[in-house]
Amino acid sequence: MTYRIIAVVLFLVSLGGIALGYLLLHPELVGWCAPGLSANCLSQQLAFGVGKPLYWSIRLLPLIFFALIFVRREVFITWIKVLTPFAVLGIWLILVSPPLGDPLRLEFGRTEMTKMVVQFLAVLSMVVIAWKYWRLNRKK
């Protein structure tokens, strides 16, 4: 599989995650709720523990993955080698965070944790891509 196909798949999966998050927050749009029931027919943990982080917090990922479609192969390989351990750690932090945080106990909810992890990965991605392009241009 070429790196561009991987980048396109990541881009589409991130867009799908945003769409799934929106549908989990608004299940009445696709008929997941019986007619006449309130919009909160799904469990709060599913709507706010999964739907809200997916919809509100991963908005930077499609931009990053779209940009990766157009970078050179060497840059993509370096990016994936550097970001993979941080992404795994970030996914673990998101999974162990509670669905709804408690601001009085300084506990981050899943939405806030997802937002922080994605922002960190976005900044790290920009740094890695810029650094690799600088290194490649310096060699010439």
C-alpha cells in the first residue's frame, strides 16, 4: 500500500469519525430513537463519552491527513515513525479518561482529553513535517 493511500484512508476515517460523533449526538436524525422520544434516547455515556469527543475534538485530524496526501514519501515515513508512539499513548489516555470530567477535582473528561491529544499531535505533526523538509532541502 502506498503512503498516499494510507493518508487518504486516514483522512476518510477521520471524517467518518466526525460524522459518527454527530450522529451519536443527534440519533433522531437517522431513526435511532423511537418517534416521540426525546433526543437523549441513547445513553449519556455513549452520546457524551463517544459522540461528543468524536464530533467536537478531532476536527484538526482531517486537515493533517489531507496535507499528508501531498507530502513526499520520505516525509510521510518519518511522520508515521515519530507519531505512532505518541498516537498510541494518546489513544490510551483518551480511553482511560472518564466520559464526563469533574472540574472540581481537576479531572479531564474524554472530550477535553481528546482535544488536548489531537492538538498535541497536530503541533507535533507540523514540527516533524517542517523538520523533515528542512533536512531534505539542506542535503541538496
